[in-house]
Amino acid sequence: MPSEGRHRFLVVGLGNLLLADDGVGVHAVRRLAEDPPPGALVVEVGTAILDALHLLEGAERVLAIDAVQAGGEPGTVYLSGLDEMAQPGVALSLHELDIRTAVRMMGSGKELQVAVVGVEPQTIDYGMELTEPVAAALPSVEREVRRIVSEWSAME
């Protein structure tokens, strides 16, 4: 995992590659890492959120990519802030520790701006490949990430 200190924008891919669509965040950042958005550090975190706390602390803004169960059709792409995702019936993360909890654990007093690009999974079961609707959503996820980082850059 990268150990860079301060960086403006952090794009993190969350998920478990062994559980099919739960790994969508990792698949997405692997694509983005080939040509990262300008000004962004792109990091594959997987389920090791605690290992990424130092990266969160060094960022001004964080964009997390993860599977999000919100009741839509498989492959639906969602964009939200952490607070908006904290609604009944919306599972922000399918992991024991989600990005919201990690941000709270930092306890630095710093207000970290976090956005989430979520993808509705079809299958959360053993398997290393994304299902067709979730794999088909990857280009949309990549476009959304690039758009958000570009907007953040323009605000600076």
C-alpha cells in the first residue's frame, strides 16, 4: 500500500475480490490506476481499511468506490456523501468496517470530505469475477470518478 504523506484527493477501491461483485471497488481502482485522474492518489484498499487510515489522514477529500446495496437493479451506479448513505435499507459497505467508521476512528478533529461511488451488486458469493451487469458498470464508475476529481480540482 502506498505510503505517500499529504495528497489532495484520495480514490480508494473497497471490497473483497473473493466475493464476486463485492470486489467492484478494487476492480475499478485497478482500471483507474492505469491512468489516474490528475491530482489523485488511487489506492486498492480492499477490506484493509484500518491499514489505509494514514492515507485518509493525509487527504483533503476521499472518493470511495464500493458495492452498495440500495435496492436498485444490479449495476446501478450511486453517488452520495457518507451521511446521505446512512439511511435505512442502504448498506454503505458489505464489510465489517466501512469507510464511515474509519473516518470516525481517525479522531483528528479534521473534517474530511468523503464521497462514495457505489455499485449495486448482483451476487455476493464466492467467486473472483464480476457479474455481467456490474462489470458493464465499470466504465460509468470510471467516468464518474474522473468527473468528481475534476470538479474538486476546479474548486481549489
